Amino acid sequence: MCSATLIGMLCTMLLSVQIPARTEVPRKARELLEKAIQAHGGAEGLSALCISSWKGRGLLYREGREDKPIPFYGEWHGNLPEQYRYTYSLKGAGGSSLPVTTGLLEGKAWRTLVTNRGADDLDDKLAKEVAEEAHAHYVSRLVPLLRGDYLLTVLPITKRDDRLIIGLKVDKPGYRSIYLFFDRQLGYLTYLDRKVYDQELNAEINQETSFLNFKSFGKLTLARSITVRRGKKLHLEVELDSYEAKSSLERKFFEKPADDDP
């Protein structure tokens, strides 16, 4: 085959490639999101939280042992949605602390139980869950939903915990659906529902995240209290102390640590 013919075929193939178009944001979805973004302090501040660190403390509840939750201090870091890392420093007997760190870097995830002794790769199912969690944090920043990368469906007004809320179904290929619910009057994001894989139950179940006790963090108004229920049972209770937007977080920070990494 002559080179001219080959070049012609390649050009034809390139021209035939369909680049996915951005999805137009429906008017009602845009109005709902813009109201929520303004209620939380504005697009600039929320966008900045896509690269950020946040800290808090809470209680972790385990299946069958709900009467004995484990206290922990938590640190979360994200260059969302593809880079994510968090540490739960679990309080043990005698006041000891067991730090459990989980990291995500571009679809690969790891976890370490002992500092300076490397980390174990998570299997595909657990890595997927870490990626879904990072994506949920990204979606909760709201501003990315206005860029046309998501299919958005406004849901009917409903009531939960004696509060009128408006729902928004969020879909993107490669991720499970996320359901956001906003306070009808104030505009705050008050609930985030999604399916998760529960390792203890070895099953997919519904997870409901409630955002409560909204306070000022700098120029933003954000939830200080977060409650997570799985299958209607308490899974996490968190009190957040700080949010800090970052200009950048180094890629190395999210990489699987070697045995001698600090």
C-alpha cells in the first residue's frame, strides 16, 4: 500500500473519531445548584476545596457492635477526584493510637496499618470503593456539576427528618449514581445517598450521609457534623474542625509508601 493511501486512511479514521460532547446542564438543575453554591459561600471557595485537606474526630460503628463505637481522629486530603488519602487514628486500649491510612492514585488504592512499614495493595473491589468515595467528595463540591460532565436529573420535592428537600440524581459513566438532596428553603446540601460495598457484610447496601450543624469556615458555610448510615444503621459520626484549600498537593503524597517512607 502506498504511503499516500495510508495517510489518507489515517486521516479518515481520525476524522471519524467522535469526541464526547459535554452534556447541557438542564435549567432547573442549574438553578438548584447555583442556589446551593451561593448558600455555601460561592463557586470560587467550593472549587478550591477540590484540592484540600480537612480534619476532624468521630466515632466508627461496626456491624453487631454498635454499642461500642471506636473513637478516632481523622485527616482527609484530596486532589479530587483521582487522588485521595485519609487516615483514621483509632483510639485503642490504654489511650494507644492505631493509624490506618488509605490512599488512591488514579484508580489504584493501598492501605497501611503500621507507619514506616509500607502498604498493601487493595483488591479491585476495595479500590473501586475508595475511588467512589473520592468521587462523592468531588461531587459534594457542587461546582464540577455545572461543567457539563454529568447527567443531572432533578427529583420531586420530598420530606426527610421533617425537612422539605429537593433531590438531584447525578450520573457519570464509570461511577455509581449519587443522589444529592438540598434544603428547599436554605439551599444547603443536606443529604448524599449512594450505593456502597460493605466489606463486613460482603454486600452492596445503601449509604445515607447527612450534613448537619452548618458553620462558617472562612468564607464558606459548611457542615460541621456529618452522620453516615449504612442500611439505616450508624456507620460513622464525624465532627469536622477545619477545611484548608491547597494550591496543590504533590503526586508523591498519594503514592503507595515504601517501607522506609515517613
